[in-house]
Amino acid sequence: MLADLVKAVGRARKGKSVDQLQDKLGWTRMQVRNTITRASAKGFIETVKPGLYRRVL
């Protein structure tokens, strides 16, 4: 799940929202939020601003 999320987030400068990721991946909102938390803790993604995320370059 972690790799799928990081790939879905991509390199968008402005970042992607939870809703965009939920639509793209077909996961529930809770699955997206939990995976974002894990990916962020491991340093794979970063928060652009609250609710927007992007891959760490």
C-alpha cells in the first residue's frame, strides 16, 4: 500500500489532496489517511500545507 500511495502522489509541486488520492487509488478515506501517516513518518512524502501532500524529492 505504501508504494502505491507514493506513486499516486507523484511529483506534483502543489501536492495532491486526500480526496484526489482516494479517487485515484479507490481506497477508503481512512486507508488513505493511515497510509499518508506511515509514508510521512518514513520520509517518503511531505506535507505541502494541511491536506496537500507530495513526494519528497
